[in-house]
Amino acid sequence: MSGNTLNAILFLISLLFDFYISILVIRAILAWVGADYHQPLTRFVVNATNFFIKPLKKILPDVRGLELATLAAILIVAIIKYFFITLLSFGMPNILGLIILALGDSLRLIIEIISLALIIQVLLSWLQPNAPIYYTLTKFTSPLMRPIQRLIPPISGIDITPIFALVILQLLVILLVNPLKGLGLGIAIGA
């Protein structure tokens, strides 16, 4: 297989798996914050993931709003993603490395989704604060924003806490996610 063909296959694997993992992450966060299940976005996410989550919920019940089944599904799908990627790129991977790599990548996706939600929320607050999705985004980002807003009050009526939240999220990627993924990849490929 040529390098370009392999790169195209790896790209497609990563894209498809990341899309589904992102939907699972959104489901987990929406459940945790108690989002309104009558909103179209929430209904889409639940309907797109129920076939996988419902059977897992029989084994892993919800605990304090955390859907353990969804968290397990995120990790399982990420492990499968990295199994295919490392198998095609380096050969048979080490399972412990795959678990660590999948955990790091899942954290990366969680951070990216929360960052994107923050950016969309800020834009909607300026352009269309009465949009139905604005309320959902506010609930979605509130676990991160509330503590920061307690520390940093609005300045002249302008809430600058999303800037600090985005900086914190990027620091988490640099200090936690990247080293975790590097460790996982090293173990997975035996480097």
C-alpha cells in the first residue's frame, strides 16, 4: 500500500471515529448537566447513540448524572480507533498503550468540544442570545464557566471569562493530553 493511500485510509478512520466519539462526548456532557431532552440537538445526540448506550446501561448504571455507559463507550470506540490506526501504521499494538492513547485522545476531544461550545456560545450571546441552542450551550459549558465567573467578575459589563476558560483548556491539552498520548503511543508501538 502506498504512503498516500495509507494516509487517506488513516485520515478516514480517524475522521469517522472522531465524529462518533464526539457525539458520545456531547451526550455524556448533556446528561451530566441535565440538558433539556426536548431540544433538537439533544434528541439527535440521544437517538444517534442509543443503540450502543442502551445495552451498556444494563451493565453500567448512571451515577450522579454521569452516564458511565457513555463514558465506557467513548473509551471503547477510541480504543478500536487506535487499534486500527496502530495496526495499519506499526503492526500489532500493545493493549495497555491503546488504553492510555485512547484515554488521552478522548480527553482531547472533550476539550475541543467544550472549546467549540464556548466559542459558539460567545458568538450567539452577541448575535442571537434568545436562540434555543444558546440555553443548551450555557448548560453545557456551565461546569467550567461557573467557577471561573466566581473568581473573575464582568469588567464594565463584559464577561471575559471565556478567554480564561479557553486558555485553561489549551493548557490542559499541552500539560496533560499531549504527554498522555505520547506515553500511550510509545507503549502501544513498543518504542
